[in-house]
Amino acid sequence: MKKYVIGNWKSNKTRKAAQEWFAEFADLYRPVDGLEVIVAPSFICLCSLSEYVQALELINFSLAAQDVSPFPKGSYTGAVAADMIRGMVEYVIIGHSERRRYFHETSQDTANKMSETVAAGLRPIVCIDQPYAMSQLTAFNDIDCDELLIAYGPKEAAMARIPEQPKRVAEAAQFISQVQVNRPIVYGGSLLVENVDEYIALPELSGLLIGQSSLDARSFAGICNKVGDFLK
């Protein structure tokens, strides 16, 4: 089974700091067949980083956007349409719990963003949490997408900075698989290089979504290399 490690930088790093991160990460990262690494910088970094990452020639590596507009290009002040980032990224994170919590986004907003993402030829990483997983999962049932990734991230784990117990993560992944069959599922929520081993080994998961620990190149590379060692 293919594995994914996704780093979400959230609202952090200038362009200079982002390039320094990638320079350090490139020295530490050990690519492995079957592992895809994805990093989501802020929008201000995407243009310069897409060129910089290409020059580094990282193997099995992609960039992602942290969000996207639910509308196409046009008169939507402040919005970034999916079509505008095509060629810079391959993935888009959609419906993160922080978007739902702080920006009051609904499941319909998520569905609209996913529709725009798919229409632009990009791969959506749709975030799911509890207790609203069912409505979140069914909101995009009518969107035709063969390359959807689902990221399960319970809000409690992020807020308490304690990862959910592996058994509960496995149960949540099993439930998601019943609603969205044969979709890769990754887990995110307060994961560190010191505590990822049990989550890497869960057969219900296809990978990890890393937040705070992705800001440090050494920590993130350590997580990637642990998943790579598991696949060998």
C-alpha cells in the first residue's frame, strides 16, 4: 500500500525561511519507493517554492496548497482559485478543522472547494473530524474523483496536543472506509517523531498529516524516514 506523509505549515514561514527549510530537508530526506511526501506552505511561498523544489529534484515529493476558493476565477476579492495554482501544486488541503472553526466553513463549502479542485486537475486532501464525520463525508458523494485522500484529524487531539489513541484512530478509519470505500486515509493530530511508530503501523491508515512538527525540517525528515523504513 502506498503511504503518504503530509506536512501542513499553516500560517508560518516567510519565503526565505521556507527555502532554508527545504535546503535542510533535502540533505536529510531519504526517498523510498511507495512513500510520497507532500508539504503545504503558505500561499505567499508557493510560486517561488515550486521553482525551488524543482531545482532540488526531490524524489517522490509534491507541494500542496492549504486551502482554495470555492469559486472559479473572477470577481472574488482576496480569493485564490484552484486554476490559479495549477502547475505550482499537485494537492489541495480542504476542510481543515481550523477552517471550519475559525472561518465558519460548512460541509457545503468543502464540497464546493473540492469541486473546484478536481475541475482544475488537482488532488484534494479532504479533512474529516468527529462528531460530524458522516455529514462531512457525504457532502462530496456526487463529486467524481478517483484521487481523493481523506485526512482524519480529531479536534480534541489538536487542541489538547495529545494524539488520539491508535485504537480509536483505527476505529475512525474503519468507519470512514465504510462510507468512502477504498480511499487512502491519513491521520493527523499532535504527532511527533517520538510518537508516530504505532500510527505508521496501523493497517487502516495510508499515512500521516503532520502540523507543528513539519515546521522543523529535521523532525519532519525524521518522520518521513521512519515511514520509509517501515516500507522497506
